[in-house]
Amino acid sequence: MTPDLTTEAKFWPGGVPPFIKSPTENFTVKAWEFTPIVKGWYRFVRENWDSTDEATDESKAQQRRALIETWVTAEQHFRDSYTNKASDSEARFSREEISNYGGYYNRNVPPWNLYLTADAPRPSTNWGLWLKILLMFNDYNRMWGHVAEETFTFTPKENESVTIHNINRYQSLETADFGILAFNNAGEALYDPYQPQTILVDDFALTTGLVLVVLSYTNGRPRQGYRMRALNFFSIWKLIVGLGKHFEDYIERYGHDVDLNDDRNSSCVGLELEVLDMTKPLLEILLAESEEQDVEDEEVEEALTELVPGYMEAEAAGDGLAKDFDLFGSGFEID
């Protein structure tokens, strides 16, 4: 989990070099098709990574960026030499390797990550709204815990917002994250199909309860965006885990696609989706859904009290919003 919800984004010093590019053609590959495309890159990193016991997070990041620059700017015969040495079965980076390199590793199904892109300092109204949405992803049957894998807060660069169009740059390229980012034999950046499902909590989501789901092409560009009620994700999670289906099998049922050219991606409003009244206390919102979730009202209240001690009292003191509540200090965990 990520206990510090206010960590600033990590940027490539001086900006991502302009020579690091992705293919201009939009395409999508399956997970098993990805490795043969980037096998040379995997071999290159494995043979050239300098492991030292004294390595810090920053020195690892510097080395990752240096390897990327070397691969991207090399002559074609250099990249060919590694690609020719690697077999089509060249393995993805393992959990141990990613831990060594520094980066995000997740092979769980379904891997969902929440990204807070709205400005929500603590204390503030937005902080209270953010916590409310975060807690909507929890299982109040107390069997599964929180259905998101991790949460992240992105502080955008000056004069820029984190959007559906640049989220992959913020989450993977700026950080040179070897757990998601890889490169083909032409030196172009690609994004692993195994990367976690991206769910943005923007200003619009905070006021409506409708988070923004981003589906990306392998080149990192947005393929489709959907507004979905945060309350529905646990129902979807149970269907995916129980029936072995994919997240996209349920998007049409629970979400509504948005116009990628709409800066706020808010075109779904007034259509099939019901906007939540985010000024109501969380318990009241959850109880309205408890019948659909097959949970008794008393169980929901008891679970919320047990999982997040003090939260309901903080909401009551803030007229429905826990504007200065220390979520992780209360003992709550995302696991």
C-alpha cells in the first residue's frame, strides 16, 4: 500500500528527453504477445544493470534513465545484437528483478490503481471527498479488503494537469518504471499489457462519485475512457475473480464511455449513470447500496466502524466530510 497520500510525482530531471518516443500507430497486443516485441530490451537490461548493495532509490532511478537513453539512442545494430541473443521466451522481469531495479510490480487480477489527480490538500473539502471515494472501494463483507492495489497522488508539472492523455507519462515514463515501461527493437517506448488498470480520481469524480477509467493502447495513448460509479467496483471485482472474466467485459454494464476530446471527460452526465450526492455521509451512501451488495445495514455500519475507527465521527464533525481525517493513522490498510 501507499500510506502517504500526498507524495509528489517524481519527474525525469530536466524533462523526458524528446528523443524518447512511442510508435505513432495505435495498436494493442495481448500479454503473451508483448514479450517477443521487447525481448531485446529485457536482455539488455539484465546484462547491463549494475547491482550494488549501496544503491539508493535515486541512484536506481538514475541508472534506469541512463539505460533507457543508451537503448533509445544506440545504433540499430546495437539493439539488434541483444534482440538476436534473446529468445521469444525471454521472461518478463520478475518481482525480484523489479525490486532490484526499482519499479512497480503487479501480476494480480484485476490490478487496479487509484490515481488522485485533483488538488486535495489536507485539510480541505477535497480531502474529505477523496477519502470518501477511496473507502467506496472497500469490501464491507470484510472478506476481501480493499479492491484497489495501491493509491497514488500526482502533483502535475507547472501549467499542466494530469489527464487521460498524459497519465502513462506520469505513472511510467517520468519515473522510468521498468515494471510497466519497455522498449521495442526500434527503441520506441511501449507499455506492458499487464500494467494495472488506471482509475483517475479527478475534480469531476470528487463531486459526482464517478471515477474515470482509462484504457490505453500499447503505445500509451488513450484507447477509451469510461466514467463509472466508485461504488460499483467491488461488484465488478467479485465477478472478475469469481467468473474469471476480464474487466472490459463489464464496462458497458457499469460505465459510460466519454469523449476523449472533452477536457473534463464529463460527457456521460445526464445519461445512464446516477451521480452520487457526495455531501452525504459515507454510511448513508453505502446503506443505499447494501441491498445490491447483499450486506445487512448493521453489518455495513459495524464494518465501517471497525475498519476505519473515528471516520464517521470525523464526518459528522465536518457536516458529512472528514476534511482533516488521518486515514492511515486510524489503522486502515489497502491490502
